[in-house]
Amino acid sequence: MTVLLEGKGLVKTYGDGTKVEAVRGVDLTLERGEFVALMGPSGSGKSTLLNLLAGLDRPTAGEVWLDGQRIDRMSEAALAKIRRRKVGVVFQFFNLLPTLSAAENVVLPMLLVGRGRGDARRAVVPLLDGLGLAGRHDAAPKQLSGGQQQRVALARALANSPDLLVGDEPTGNLDSVAAKEVLGLLRETHQAGQTLLLATHDARVAAAADRVITLRDGQVSGEKVLQRARPVDFPFDGDRWS
Amino acid sequence: MAMLAGEREYGYGIKQAFEAKFGDLLPVMNAGQIYSTLARLERDGLVVGEVVPGDNRGKRLYQLTDAGRQELAGWIETPVPGARLKDEFFMKFAVATSVGLADPMTLIERQRLEYLQSLRDLDAAPDGKGPAAQLLVDGAILHLKADLEWLDLIESRLTQWERVG
């Protein structure tokens, strides 16, 4: 296993007068191909930590290393370039551009890394189809259900085959059926080798991870390694019943 | 008695039907338990057993009496209690922490891992087990989510109490 992402002594403080310490000294390492969930109550620092590790925000102290490069002191331009190629992000509220179609939302990050428009348009088709959006490519975000919008957002995050996929409450704004679908897709991308780091309240999402890190008051309060799923004993054969 | 709601059955047939339906849910009943239960039910007039004419093995075929059907209907119709105040984890937790046998946070963290692992197991369970199994899985997942929330609550209360002193 090789290390993909490492946070060392991460601290994030907000405010000038009365300082709020959102993250208070976190060390965290992600191996390539791992699926790690960050759990913890609201205000525990999950989202802040996620943003620091994904290069979306800068730490007050500490270091972030992504794929062998230290990213927390990079210029904004250099960091943006790294993010586009190496990090895909899924948010709770999808954050799709409302004036673009589903396909155009996914094409955009491909154009930003210099792919040709025609090439990008072709690449989007299997990506959206594979996420269950066949026939919905030209729909505007507002014409799509929450679950479909999140699948478009997932396609957008995966558009440049990022080394790291991060998600901030990716099922937090979905009903249980859509949440289960999106979780199933996240699990599939993981099985295909994708490295995943998700902040979540949803125990079901956390249970899909290889490792669950719990935060409390900006610090790591627990770490659990989950095993492969054990077989479930059913009390009776379902088909004997109906 | 529910095993007799359909057709008449031998004691051995009841045992087989019971195991097929509830094999993993309830402890296995041995033949002795089945026959002593049938004898008690017969004494109470809830079932009646008779030797089939021509059967020289002396096996008795049992069926429900009218009183038995009423008793069964009454059991089925009575809702099961809703409050779940008996919780094995909490019993251990309360006992162990009150006498200082274990660190409360360690117990909570271990239990949380077990619940998360169980959730993972259930999510990976094959869908093809049939509709009843799927309902059971969905119910078990909802209970596990509630149990995990309860652990969060216990943990935050303990933390508050510690702060208050």
C-alpha cells in the first residue's frame, strides 16, 4: 500500500478576537484505494478537516501531503491545478451549475484540464450512463430528483479520474431510497479502486467504509477498522413466507 | 399451535415445520418438548390428538379444537409490547461502569464498532432471500441506526456530566 493523503498536526482556527478552534491537531493518513469515513457530531470539525485535506481550505498550522506533494503552502493557482486533476468533490447540496445541463456540468471539469470539447462530450456518455443517468444527459439540474442530481455531481467529481474522491455528507440531503442508491454507487467506485474520504452523519455510509474515524471537538476521538461483511443468518427463508 | 392452524399434523411434522420456518430465530425444540407441549395443550382442551385408524405405529395426529383456535387468534391479535427497556448492552454498561469494571467510553466505542459492522453485514446481505427477509433486514438496519444514535446520546450525556462534575 502507498500513502495517497497525509495530514500532519492539522490545526484550523477561525476569527481574530475570540478564536474558534475547529480542528485542533489532527494526524490522518489515507492509503491509496482506501475508503475512510469521518464521523462526529455537528461542530466536531469533520467538514473543516475534509476541506483542509482536499485542498479547499488552508490549515492554520500543520501540513497536507497529497500524492507525494505538500499542497498546503502552494500558490492558489498551483493548488487549483492539483485539485482539478487529483481531487473530486461531492457536496451535500450537489452544487451543480443550474444553467448547464447534466452533461455540461460533467464536461466542464474536463475542459478545465485541457481536454477538447468533442472528446469530453464523448467521455461523459459512458460516465453518466454508468451512474444510471441514461436518457437524462440533457436535463437541467432542476428537472432532476435529488438522487439524480447527486449522481450527476458524482460523475462531475469522477470526470478527471481523480486520485481522491471526497464527499461532505453526500447522502445528507437525500431520502433513504436515493441515499441507498448513491451509497451503492460510491461503494462500486471504491470497489473499482477509487480512494474515498467521506464526512458523514449517516451510519450506513460509515458502515461501508474500511475505516471510520470519529472526531470530537476538533480532535480524533476514535478509530475503527471494519472487517469484510460477515454472512447474515436469516431466521427463516423469506420465500417460505409469502 | 400456529403450526396446527392449517392441517392436522403429527408431532414430528410439527417439529419439522417449526424448524423450517424459525430454525435460526428460536432455539431448536426437541421431540420431547414438542410432545410434552402437545400433551399440555391437549389436557387444556386446546388441541386434540387421535390415532389414525389403521396406523399400527400408534402415532397421534393432532388438530386444534375450537378453544385452541380462539386461543391462537387471541395471541395473534394481541400487539407485542413496544417499549424495549431490556437492552443487553446497557445492562452490561450500567453494571460495569457503576462498579468501575470498565471505562465507559471504551465500552461505547466497542459497541459502536459492533453495530457498524452489523450494519455493513446487513447491507451486504443478498437481496435474493425473498420479501420477508428483506423486510427483516430493513427493520434491523433501522434498529441499528437508532442504537448508534443512542450510543452518541449516552456518550454526550456522560461528557456533560463529567464537565458538570
